[in-house]
Amino acid sequence: MTSSPSLPQSVLSKTLDAKLISVNAEISSAKKLLEEMARLLTTALDDDVREKDIYHLLLEREKLGNTGIGNGVAVPHSRSDQANTAIVAIISLQQPIDFDSIDKQEVDLAFGLLVPKEASQEHLNLLADIARLVSDPDKKNQLSVAKTPSEVIALIGSWSNIN
């Protein structure tokens, strides 16, 4: 008997940290979203890592191709020598913003990823987990309106336990 694939959000749920989740954020532009994402991601790194360096990594990735994946979700992400393990930050927005997404829908939920340079498969697994999660409009909406970082973690954790 072959083993079944891992549960959809198992990799994602293992990487979440309440300190890296901002709910109901007042952000007015894609630039401000990337700046806030960089600020959150930097808090999980060594003290000598500068926020602006992480911002530039995210910005460079956006120049390669927009990370607004549709359904009101953006996934700015990058690889970094500064990350020893995958780092995930989540931001829900008070008001949706234009992020030049593929479906032209404004973004109200963003997942930021920073992964080690050599973590190719982990990076892909996290992106796949996020894509599966937000492809369900009900789950995406529940995350968008969650009131606390703990609620976001609890929601994603509960969905990880569903076959």
C-alpha cells in the first residue's frame, strides 16, 4: 500500500508563529504590504538582518512575476541565505488593495514566505499548501476575518487535521 499524500496544510501549520501574523492591518498599497511583510519576516531572523534587505528580496521576486495569485490573495516570497528554516508571515487587511493580481481582484490576505536558498522542496510544499488552502473560498474568507493571530493558527491547524 502506498502512502497517501500529506494533509493539505501540514507543512504550513507547522511553521506558523503568532508573532508573524497581523490581522486587520491598515495597509493602503502593495508597497506598504511588502514593507509590512518584510518587517514581520525580519522579526524571525537574526538581529543583524535588516528589514530593508528582506523588503528588497520580496520586491525583486515581484519584478520576476506578480505574486497576487487570485481570490484576493498575495503570496510574496523569496529565498534568503539569512533564513535557516522556512518562515511564514500572514497579514489580513482592513481594506483590500490593488496588487495587480492575475484575476484583477484586490488583495485582502497575504502570506509571506522566506525560505533558505537550498530549501526548494520545502518552499514548493509551502506554496502548494497555501494555494490549496486559499482555493477554498470559505476557508480564505474565515482567515480574512479572523480577529486574532491565535484564531488564524487555530483555523489552519484544524483544517490540517481534516482528510
